[in-house]
Amino acid sequence: MSQTISHSQVSPPPPSLPPPPSPVTDINESINEAPMFLTSNRTVSYWWSCMSPALRTALACIIVGVASIHGPDTVRRHVTFPAFSYVVSIMLVGEATLGDALHGTMSAIYGTVLGIIPAMIALYFVKAVGIPIATTTATVFVMAFVVSWTRPSDSIAKRIALGQTVLIFATNFGHDEVVDQGRVRGSIMKPAHVAASTVLGVAAAILALVFPYPRLALNEVSQKKKLYIEMAMERIGVLVDGFCAENTSSMAVFISQAKSYGAASTKLLHHIKTKQEKVQWEKAPFGLSQPQTGIGMTRDGLQSIEMPLKGMEIALASTNSVPIKSFSMQQDLESNLSILRDQMCLKLLKSNCCHDQKLPSNKTFQNVITTLVQNPCDMSTLFFLFCMRLLLKKPLSTMPADRSKEKVAPTTIEPGSDSFSDEPNLVPRGKNKPKFSFKLPKQRIIASLKCSLALSLAVLFGMLFSKDDSFWSGLTVAITFTPQRESTFTLANLRAQGTLLGSIYGVFGSYISEHLMELRFLVLLPLIIFTGFLRNSRMYGQAGSIAATLSALFLLGRRNYGSPIQFTITRLCETFIGLSCSTFVELVLQPTRASTLAKEQLCQSLKTLRECIDSMEGEKKLREQVGVLKKCITEANSEPNLWFLPFNTNYFQNLHESLSKMVDIMYFIGKGLENISLDCNGVEQPLTEEMKEIINGDIEKFKRVACASIKCLEMVCSSNNSRPHDIEIGIVEEGLSEFGSLSEIHEQFKKVEMEIMENFGMEGLSYWEIKVEIVLSVGSIGFCLGELMKEIKKMEKGVTALIQWENPGRNVNLNEIYCKLRGRKV
């Protein structure tokens, strides 16, 4: 499912069952205004999502080609690097919107200032033409270090600045007469020509994105949000139908369908988040405003829709029987759940007025809770209703970022705990003020050295191979610069394949249209469209498709470069030099393999999970750690094994799935604790002191058991990382507690629920609402603790299998390993 959905356009999966029945309540007419079943053609949407960026890319290339070949003499005289104009235009267009283009324009301006002004100063003191190779290499090294060190870390700006540096210092494009005109003029004209080539690329990109109509990020975000709301309504219907299914087979089909919708929704949310960052660039200069479609259309509001839907899916997937079959009043419950489903859909459609309709929702939940009182149910049912309640009870845009004050029993956090969050540490006034330090950031130094070494080595070896074409090797490094760690071998392989594909196509195309430049742009069009589809493929990806497009453009979009075959051979060699230098420097400065980083990040994620469970907060920090783990697993899966032990992707993906589920569960635990502690203000507390003690005691018992088990996994994984072939070496830490009986904790929570339910009455609607919240919250907390314990046990099996796979000659037992790590007998 995830492989067939385009990054630019996500369409809903085809349902395995007929669509849910239309609502039959008094709000039927309102809900039927929206399409309850999504009928968009996925194939057409996918084709258009690839064709539209490709056609705009082709238009930008045509603008550059026409201006550089058939433009006015002034333009042709100053645009002496049309190849760089093509690079800039493709760098800015791609799958960009107008907001991306405006942001890219500012980045290009900043990059031009960053690259041109220092180059002009340097050229004033050294000659640009005929200077020794050593001087050129040293100048490029210094310039690249300065560019990569500067802030902010805008990749587009720095790539443009590095490309300009290469063109200024590593080229000899007929400016011998400039040197004779004086040092001042010589230090101005060459950078000016490079800047003019950059301006042409930027102008072509902007024109391509506004013609024939602008591609606005505002429109894309609005469309994707509308599609997400429609998909969320479908998911609600599928999940409720799964809850009311007649048998387990039908329920399994509904669960599978809900998971497909969930995967598509996740991609939609990612796309919305990516494009929403560019909306401000469109609002500022044009005064555009996003249509207000209700509180559910904010980014936080969409996330607050997604989490309850995930919870409903977790509740259905965790039950082994049909939930509704355990109730004697089955038809009444089905009817009430249908009403709740319709009310949730109505809230998504008309969120501005939905909160005025509280009475029907309360009556419906009153009927549901009355049925629960008469028919005791398991906690998965209570958790399912708890998630439904989350969608109905408060505005969708409210998502508390900090739940430190929402717990039943306050706990303390270890002050020395590590944090990878980007949020600044809050320090009380007058206490522990940070002192000024001259300590340089290690990561920035490594990134700057990596960039400057790779670029200078590429220019050096490129000049040794061919002084006239040496800039191609440096340009290859410059336009692929990134300060972050990347899959070096994988990206180099993709770029090499793309360069070869585009070069071969360009050679054939140049012979077909040898004497007619206008025909060459038509020859380019099929390749640009084809590479538009290659962006979403595993074989080439974005890096390979861009390399293929540029390689063909350098042949078909220019003239007066000599024999196409000779130029292709030379450029392929220069490209190989550039890719080899980048790979070599990456391995020297950052030799740690991605598989090793994945194992280390797994240990860090386990540590953060243990801290999160121990304090019952910090879900955001844990989510960040699990996200980093996913990136490490993806990178490790793509790197070559060489002489190392292969990376077992399946085991790590299973561990990541368990951690991701536990992150979501911690979110719901926080919500449940919030309801228990906050929803009773000003009203008589339904929870007695004895009930509070039971809940707190069970939570503390769970924390001791869970943290001990996670500590065991953390120590075993950490020891196995340091000595992969000796799993008996480690450090002495706290002891491992055996798992307690999970059923005991569940029984205690059920006891609290039954005591509250026995006292149900009609004292008043507000008091009744509080009782509903308490019952559902207590049940959801009990359910979530049980699911956490299941996932911990699943992770134990996964870690055991992973260590067994790495140590096939040993009989792996986690308890035995842990005890040996502590230096004691079992």
C-alpha cells in the first residue's frame, strides 16, 4: 500500500467491502452533503501528480534554453554558464509550489551573496586564470568551509554558493581578455557572469510555476485537508462497522480496510505538513489567505483526529472476539453507535457549529453507558468508546503539549536525563544561568570539513584529469551537498545510474537533432516526463531522476561543446571523480555504519521509553526518538553489506512497529490521566480515596515491572552492540523484576469501574458526564497498560531473535544474559 501511493498525491485504497451504509439519523441530510465514499481514480491521480511537475520542469528548461541560445545578445553575453542555469531551475522546480519557488528565490539570493562576494574578494588577490592547481584547491577548500559553516543551514542556498565557487575558481571559459583589463575588472566580470546564469535559472523556475496558472501551496494544503477529512469519515464508518460486525472474519476485513486508510492518512498528513511550511511564503507577498473550514482543518486539529482513529483501530485489533456480541441489547447498542458515528462525521464536516449540539451526544452516550452497566464488557470496548468520546467532547484544535500536571500522582523526573528534543531547556531566572563557552559544535565542524574536503579533492583530481572540464567533478559535489548524514553508497549509486542513463539518451538525441536546436527541446520532453515517474521509483529515486535529467540537458540544451561522445566520456569520468571523493570523505569523517547507528538508536529509544513510562510523560520526546530510529533503519537497509554482517531489517522493523504503537498508547494514557484529574473540578468527585489508591498502586506496580523489563532489553542491546560476538560482557546495573500477573492489574481496574457504575443515577447531566468520563478513562488506562505489557513482551521476543540471529551458536536467554551482566547466577 505504501509503495503505490504517490508522495505528491495520496488517494484512498480500494475497499475490500462495500462502503458503510448512509447515516439514518436526524442529521442524515447534513452528512450526505459530503462524499462518504471516495471515488477518485488513483491511477489518474498518480499520473497527474507525476506529469504536472514534469511538464513544469520541461517548461523551465525550455525557458533557459531559449534565453541562452536565442535570447538577446546582452543575455547571451552574460549567461556564459547555461548548464548552471539548468541546475538552478531543476533544483527549484521539481515538485515545488509557488511558495517553494519564492522560498527558493530567497535562498538563491542568499546563496549568490554567500558565494559571489567572497569570490570577488579572493579573485582580487589571486588570478582566476592560470593560477597553480595547489592555489586553486586551497582557495576552493577555504571558500567551501566558509559557505558550509555559515548559518542558517539552507541547503539550496549553500548548494548554489558552492556551485558558484566551483565555476569561478575551477573554470577557464574564455576570459583571458578579462585578465588583461585589470585585476578589478577581472574580479568582477567572472562572478557577474556566474550570477547572471543563476538569475536566469531562478527566473525560469518562477515562470514555470506560475504559467499557465500558479501551483499554490494554499490550494494543495486545502485539497489534501479536505481529502483527509473525507478519508477520516470513511475510517469512522469502517471502524464502527467493525465493532458491530457479526463475526470475527468480517471484523478482520474491516480492520484490514481501516489499516489501509490509516496508511494513506499518514502520508496525507506528512504531505500537508511539508506543504504547510511554504504557505507563509505565499501569504506574505500576495496577501493570500487560507479558507477557514473549521477547527478541524488546522494541523493540530488533524492530528487530534488521527490519534483517536488510531486508538479505535488498536482497540479492534486487540480483541479476539466480536465486541457487540457480548451485549444483550445488541440492536439498541448498534443504533446508538450509528448515531455516534453520524455525530462524529457531522463534527468533521461542520466543526464550527458541532459544539452547540451537545444534548444528542450526551443522550447517546447515556444510552451506551447504561448498556455497559447492564452488560459488563472488556476494556477494549471501553477504550474504543473512549476514543470516540475524544472526537466528540472538545474542539479538535486543542492538543495539550505538556501533560506534566495531568497525572493522578505527581512524579519527579531525573534532572540529568538526556534529551534529543529541539526545545530549549527552561532555566529559572537567577538560577543556573548558562555560561559563555568557546566550545565549537562538533557536528558543524564535521559537516564543514566534509564539504570542503570533498569539494577541494574533486576539483584537484578533476583538474589533474582534464583542466578544461574539471568543474564538472566539483559541480557534482556542490549540487549534492547536505549537512546531514545520508546513505552515501546508495545515493552515489543512484546518481551514477541516472548520469549514465541521461548521458546515453543525450548522445542519441544530439545525433537525431544535430543541426536543429529547436528539435532538441522536443527530444528532451519524453525524458523529462519519464524521469518524473522515476522520482517515485526505488530503482532511481529523486537523486537518480535529477541526475538523468541534468545529464541529458547538458548535451541537448547547450551547443559549442565539441563532440557529444567525447564530452559524454569526459563528463562521466569527472562525475565519477566527484562521487568517489564524496564517498571517500564521508567514510573517513563519519565511518560509523548506519546499521551500528540503528542499534545504538534502538538502545536510546528503549532508554527514553523507560523514562517515559516511569514518569508517565514525555511522549513527544519518545516520538522523536522513534522517528530517528526509523530513519536509521531505512538508511541501514539501503547501505551495502560489503564485508560486514548483513543488517536484519525485518527484526528492526518489528521492533520499530512495537515502539511506534507504544508511543501512541502513551498518548492515550496521558489523556486518560488528564480526564481523571481535571474533569472533576467544581463537582463532587466520583472517585473515592480508596479508588485513587487502587489506581495509583496499579500504575506504580506496572511501572516497576515494565521499567525493569525495558532496562533488561536496554542493557542486553547495549552490551551486544559493544561486543557483537560476546553477549556475556556488560556492566552491573539494577536487578530485573519478574513480570507480575497482568490479570491482577486488570481486575483492579474493573473493580473500580464496577463501583462507579453501581452508583449510576440521574443526579444531573453534568455529574453524569463526569461519571462517563471517569469510567471510560479508567477503562482506557487499564487497557493501555495491558497493551504496553504485550508490546514489551513482543519486544523481548524480537530482541531474543535478533541476538540469536547474530549469535547462531549460542542458546540465547534474556534473563540468563541479564544475570550474567549483573555478575550473579540465575
